[in-house]
Amino acid sequence: MTSGHVQTLRGDIPADALGRTLPHEHLFVDLRGPFVPGYAQADPERVVERMLPYLDELAAHGVTALVDCAPPGVGRNVAVLQRIAAATPLHLIAPTGVYKEGFIPADLLDLSAEALAERWVRELTEGMDDTDVRAGFIKVALNDYGPTPIEVRNLQAAALASQQTGAVVASHTIGATAIRREVDVLTSAGLDLRRFIWVHANTVHDPAVHVDMAQRGVWVEFDAIGADAWMDQTLMLDLVVKLIAAGYAEQMLLSHDAGWYDPAQLDGRPQPDGIRGYTALFDRFIPALRARGVTDAVIDQIMISNPARAFALS
């Protein structure tokens, strides 16, 4: 049993009620960054029309929750997310935080770590963007060679906000060098690494790095399932099975990093491949895990128990 609650776009629920969860997906993303005209703007009804069939398909697979991982800087639009949440039975969770250098909104550039943390705590405890809809976690990101100095500030702010609220910190982190540097910064800032999700752990192909991070308490997230053009799926399956065999199934998360509605496109479909759905994990990856001897109990641990523990606030 998992104690605490999860903050969804429709309000708080007990962590144990979250159910089968995809911990890293996208509903609405604007990768043009926050400095272009019309950034992150769209008609919520058009977004719902485009995205709801993908969520309905997901619900038919027994999924009950989805974590949207676009923070300010790459398109968080609370009004759009609220409208989607009203149209689907899925529990949706949205982040506070900020994306990597080059995507940081101007009003966040010159803040101290303490002032930035104060803003994020307010979004976690009071509401986002002048609403009473509260964020459910903290999302940050590093450049591939990072963290840069401003990204170090973001990490320090995330650690402070997590310490004050209990919210988990999830960070887009590519490669072994970046994750090691990042964990050093977060440790120095006092973050309990059990409150940290290494997003895109699949970009590291050395199982020893995954084990090292899991031993330190980090949530190790493999989130390129179904992204055949990005990640060799057989290799990712091998990495997942090896981490399970090493005894760390209880610190693993699985997702697609899929979606999304793109407001830069007239029809909302990202170019060149369009919207990628959220079901490859259930159609292909979980059957492949079973074929490799992973039990349904372990799969339920990864898909149900782990996300509840990761996103619970006590």
C-alpha cells in the first residue's frame, strides 16, 4: 500500500487509486520555444478532438493515468490540459518546472534558485497560471552536455521545491556524463534521490550505470518504447530485463515519450511522422517482457505500484 496522494488535473486522489500509469507522455508540446509569436496557443476544443481518440485507445488497454511531461518552455498550457482532463476518464498529471537552457521563459531567467523554488512551490500548493489546478511534480531538463550554469540553478531550485512539498523531480537527461553530474548537483543541494526520476535512462546503454543509479535511490525510466527511429527496441528490452534481473524492478518506470498535439502545425500533427500513440508498451513491449520470463507480478509492480510511489506526495 502506498501512502499519500497524487495531484491530478481534476484534483487529489489517493496514490493507491492511480492505477496503471504511463509516467512520461505528451499531450501538447510547442518545441518552437517561448520566444515565438503564438507560442503554446491553441483552441482547446481542437486539441481534444485530435488527442481524445488516442486516450480512448489507451483506456481500452486498462490504463487509468497518464503523466504529461511538458513544463513551461516547451508548451505547457493549463487551459488545454484542463479541457482534455474533463473529456477523459484518465487521471492526468501536469508539471511545474522549466525546460533546458534555450527554452527558459524570460521571466524565469534572472531569478535566484530560492525565488524559482518559491514559484514552483506555489504551483504545487496553490495552482498554475492563475488557476487553482495544482501541478503534480517538477520537470526540468539538461542540455546533452549539461548541466549548464542556469541548469544547475534549475536543479537547485527543484531540490528546494521538492524538499518543501515532497514532489518528485523528473529530469530530461541524455547520457552517462550528464546523469552523473546531475546527481552530484542534486545531492549537494540536499535532494533525497528517491525523489528523482532519471528521464531517458535508455540513452545509456551500459547496464552498470543503471544499476549504479538505482543503488543510489534514483528512479530509472526507460521511455522510448515504440520509438523505433530513436531507440533499438531489442536493446532497450535487454536493458530493462538486466535491471530487473539485478533486483531493481521496484525502481523502474516504463513509458513511450509519445504524442502530441503541435500548435505549430495547422492540423496539430507533429512533422514528419505525425502523432505517435501510447499503446506500443502493451501491444509489443510487455508481451516481449513476458517472453523473457518477466512475471505479471513484476509488470504490475512497474506499471502500477512504482508510479504511485514515485508521484505520491505525503
